Amino acid sequence: MRYESGKDAGMSTSEYAMGTIAACAFAAVLYKVVTSGPVAAALQSVVEKALHAQF
């Protein structure tokens, strides 16, 4: 983390671009994991159990 004063404080445009690319790549990997067969089945099971819970 930089501690600069003046007009150089904060992230530059290239740093924002790299951060955006990294966030998109992470989102794509997370999407593939969540929509994979075993994970989707586990999530569906959790939702079904929650909907059939006795109160």
C-alpha cells in the first residue's frame, strides 16, 4: 500500500484495469465451480432440505 501525498495518491488507471481483470477472472472460476455437477447437486440438496424443514 502506498502512502503518497499529492496528486499521486490512489490507484492509477492501469491498476484499476488489472484489478478489474483479476476480479472477472475470479468470478469466472467461481461460476464454473458453483455450476459444476457435484457442487450444484449439493446446493440443490441444501435448498430442498431447507424448503422441507418442519417448523
